[in-house]
Amino acid sequence: MERYDRAERAWKRIEAALELFRPDGRLNDRAWATGEIAAAVKELGGPECGAEKALRCPLDPDLRLRLYVYWGDAIILTDVTRPIPESRAAAAAVYLQGLKEAKQYNIPDVPPERPAIFLPKPRMDEKTFKREREAHFKELKRIDYVRTLYEDRVVLQRQLLDDYSRRPLAPDELRKLATMVLGEGPDVDKLMAALAAKCGQKRGQN
């Protein structure tokens, strides 16, 4: 029972910290969240082992994609003795697995717009009002969830772009890893185009 309680507390801590893995999350918040999760998953066997164990469970897709972000971040942040190119490649393999899984959720290229506020039509009877209001909020909930999954995918890609736009640059390595995980095709081409744009943006700032 004590072991079960420790695991339950660890998962609650992880879920709370994972809320900060968002595209608009501040870097210091993300660093704090990674530390919180790293501490919690010690109960589950360490960062990499803990994430792997978690991903074997039937978790919500949103939580699964955020776990891939955490796992990749943990590879880089928890072993500072590892050479940067080595840890970067290991983390990239995890982020790419997250992107591969994201494909099965049919996430759109552009996030859907949230519908306008629900307003009853003139002379609408109560039964119709309740039915249409319920349908509106059901659709709003669906759209918000799709937008959440879209944001999760943005974070996964952003981690790859941030890591591989730092020196030493290694675009060929990223292309090779991405092709191994995602297969040849437009997904890899889009990723590499985004990396080229990111690197060009950084050169323009210097």
C-alpha cells in the first residue's frame, strides 16, 4: 500500500508539472517543471525508465505527447557529463517518436478557430435552446482539445529546432534521424525547412 501511495503521489506531481510544457511556457517554468518531474519519476525508476513505463499505460494523447517532451528534455538536463552532440541526438530520437505518435491523432496543420460565443436565436423554445447550447459546448470542448494536441506537437518540433539550431550544427544528422523515425516524405522535408529558417533567423540576429 505504501508503494502504491508513493507512486500515486509521484504521478500527481508529474501531471501538475507537465501542465507547464506549452509553447508559451517561460523557460524558467519549464526548467522547474523538468526538475519536479525528474524528482517524481525516481519513484518509477528514473527519467528515461519512468517515461517508458508511463507510455506503456493507456494515457490520454495529450499527456502522452507531453511525456515525450519531458523525456527528451530529461536526457539533456539530467546527464551534464554527456557530450552535447550525443545527448542532443538521444533526445531528438525521443522527440521524433513523439512526432510519429502525434501523426496517428490526425492533428491539423492549422489549429481550428474557437467558435463564437453561443447566443440563443429569437423565439427559441427552451428545449431547442438546451439542445443547441449543449451541442455548442460539446463542439467547443472538441476544438479546444484539438488545439491542445496541436500545441503539444508544436513543442515537440520546437525542441528539435532549438537543439539543432545550436552549434555544433548538424542538419544532416537530424535529417537522418527524422527519416529513420518518420520515414521519407513531406514530414521530414517540412522539419528541415523549419530548421533552415530557424538557423537563418539566428544568423540574421548576429
